[in-house]
Amino acid sequence: MAHTLVLLLVAVSTLAITHACWPPSSKPKSCSNNCQWSAWRSGSCSSPCGVSGRQRKTRTKVQRGTCASSKCSGTQTTYVSCRTPCAARPLFGSLKGKCSDLDIVSRSEWRARKPRKESRIGLPVDKLFIHHTVTPTCHNKYMCSARMRTMQSGHMDDKGYWDLGYNYLVGSDGKAYKGRGWGYEGGHTIGHNRDAVAISAIGNFETTRPDRAVLQAIANLIDCALKEGALSPDFKMYGHRDVACKDCPGKYLYNYVKASSHYSSVKMPKWCHKKWNY
Ligand SMILES: [Zn+2]
């Protein structure tokens, strides 16, 4: 009986070591499969090695070790951790993002007009708003570029904005189209044009379901924003409708926003005056 108990204790302690969080004091508090996403921008797996149960107790005092070829190095008094990249984290709905897979269409490529004015904002920001453009979708660069020019004229000439309001847009051709770019005050979300960035999907997703290409482009673009330091690693994602009396980004696209691990269900004040209702 005592022998069985010892075996059980050994098994439990081995399990605990295998799933130890690193660094112990950082967020998130829990981890599964040794993946800690908030600790590193790109996400990484931590597989503790060469650590005894006794050393684990002193883990707050020790420093990160190094790992080469999956072998531990470091002194006995150092908590050594082997870090290997994890599979990419889902960034939008259940989709994983990969910036290097994204084709970004520059302003000169879609033949943008010059902005009337620009104002820089500090990066990274910790909020991302998802919008839709309430226009027909577009499925190739030619059509999407035309859509971009029409929207820019609408925003600048009819609404009096400095430029097209969004930081970036994505089309059903799977490409991203540069709007104001990260780091510039937007004209997208009343109350949050200086403390957030916005991605808008070209289409009306209140009436149409977004296709895979547009969803993947959003996920890839979010990965770019993280890699380029535009968004903080623990950013919160919202739909425009979370802060405005609007359908935006449409019920079908909003379902993906809500399914995202970065979605924040914390209620925010809504701007509902007709004057601000864009
Ligand atoms: Zn919107």
C-alpha cells in the first residue's frame, strides 16, 4: 500500500514539473501543454529540464537558463528552461495568423490620395476594433483597389475625414490594403481613434457570411500588428458594435470576433448620437 502511494506521489510530482509555468510570476497564471502566450509576443513552449522538485520551490529566485539542441545548460542553482516555438495561436476566431503569408497592398498600389492631415499615436495600443465597410465584397486586387479609392473619396469628401478612416482593410481576395497604417490617429471608432487600431473587412457581413480568405487575412494582419509592435501581446479585441449603436462589423463577422481568445466581453461605453454614428 505504502509502495503504491510512493509511486502515485512520484507520478503526480513528475506531472507537475512537466506542466510548470515559466516564468512563474508572469501571466497567464495557468498554462496547458506548456504554452504561455502572454509571456512572449510570438508564443513559446517551455519545457523545464534538469529541474528537481526542490529547485522548483526556489524558482522565484532563479534566472532563465539557456537551451541548445534541447539540452539544458545552466548551473544547478538556475531554473533552466528549454524553449521551443509553439504552433501559432489562434488570433481570429479559431484561425491562426501568419504575417509572412499576407500580401499587403500599399497605398501607391491601390492609388490612394494623399491624406489631408496626419497625427501620430503611441504604439503599441491595447485595443483592436473590427469593422466592415458595408459595401459589396471584392475578390481581386483590381476590384478591391477600386473599392478602396471609392471609400477613401467617401470618407474624405463626404464625411470630411483626413483620409480613409481605417488603419488597414482586408478583401475577400485574401490581401490586406493599407489605410492610414498603424501608428496614426484613425477615423474609425468614436472615442477610440487614438487608443486603438482598426481593421475593416470589405463587404457587408450583416447580410453575407465572410469567406475563409477574408477571415484568414484578418488573422494574418493581426499577427503583423503584433510582430510590428502596433498591438500589445495581451490586446483586447472588440467589434465596432461593442462601442457604437451599429451593426458593424455585421452579425456574421462579429461571431468570429466573439470567438477570438482576445475578445473582451467587458462592457464599454457606447457612443450612440446620430452625429457620431459611423
Ligand atoms: Zn464600424
